Amino acid sequence: MGAPTIAASRFAVAFVALVPILWVERRRLLETIRMGAAWVLACLMVGYYLASVTAFTLTTVAEGTLLVNTAPLFVLSIRLVRRDSVTRRELAGALIAFIGLCVMLLPDVLGGPSADGHLFGAGMALVAALIGALYSLIFAGLAERGGVQPRPSIVTVLTFAVGIVVASPILPTVEEWQGNLGALLALGVVVTALPTFLYSVASARLSAVVVTTFRLLTPVIATLLAVVFWNEVLGGWFWIGGGLVLAGLFVIARPAD
């Protein structure tokens, strides 16, 4: 199966797994469905999954995961655009992370036409990071305003409902379901439904910087798994640039003294 079909199957499995939430949250269901913000958040998360799946088909696991998790850098950039207060420490961290991104992508930029696909994949990973930042910022902004807010659990179910509609033309065939059922169930429940639900709950209760920064462990773990189990060979540019990106993000997220 191709990456788009796998993404469609993840939406379908995750939706079925989380449908019971609609009964648990039935008293808030109509209220949340009527909120435009709930649908905006759902569409953003669908876009995140489509962008990240595209990225992982064109980059290495390690590089794609690292770039997808640069969301704190985008959170900071959006705060600058909105003229929110930004500390020198956060600016320094953003500069370090940006230099790291440039170092990571330099071989692709200089690699000519053969590197175009890989560079596009890196770009899609950054798009996914931007979407993740917007998602957390919107949820956090709604919480700061107070009043009635979309229920994170219902937003999660809406996400996969929208995903099924968008990806319906590329859902797996019966034969593909039968041949890959175990893997698709694991991807849909463990890798899609559970993380999305937890991310939505965290985004509704914590600041966008805190939420996106907690994901910084993901690139470290993914890189180790890719090297150990998939024998990925990562060049020196990745290690230098990746180290700078992580260092910059940690500088941004470090609590003030």
C-alpha cells in the first residue's frame, strides 16, 4: 500500500476506535459540533497528518521526525508576528534552531535535481510542524478567553471523521485490509488515535510552547530506532544540523531563571 492509502486507513481505524467517546460526551456533542473552531481544529489536524505522511515517504525517519517536531520554532515566529512579548533567550534559541535547519537542508539545496524530492519532503515536514503550532495556539487561545470551549475528545473524533471524507477515494481495498489488518490496527489506534487525543487534551490545558516542546523527545527516540532497527545511515550534516535544532528548541523551552 502507498502512503496515502495508509493515511486513509489510519483515519478510519482511529475513528472507529474513538466513536464511543461520542456517547460519553453526548451532553457536549451538539454544542461542540456547532462551534466553527472545532471544525477548524479538525481540518488542521487532518492537514497535519497528510503533510507528515508525505514527508515521511520522501525523507528518512530521523530527518522527517526532527523537522515535523520543530513546532516550537513556529509558535515563537507566530508570537513575533502578533507582536507578543518575546525574550532574548527565545530569540537566541530560534536563531540556533534556524541555523540548524539550514545546515540539515544544505546538502539537498546543493544537490541539484536529484535532491528535489527529498527537499520537497523536508518542506512538507515543516508544513506539518507549522500546522501543529497553529493547532496548539488556537486551542490555547480559546482556553485563555474562557467561556465555552470545544471538547478536545470530540474534536479528535471530528478530526478522523473529516479525514475519512477527505481520504475516502484512497481507502484500502478489502484485500489490503485482510493482508495488513494487524499493522493497520496498530497504526490507527497506537500511532494515530491515542496520540491525537492526548495532544488535543494537552493543547486545551497547557501553553502552546509547553505542548509542542514536550514532543522534542520524539526525534531522539525515532532517530535511535531508525538507526538500530532500520539501519538508516545519517550523514554528518544531519547530526550537526539536528543537534543545533534540538539545542535551539530546548533554549526556547527552558524556563526563565
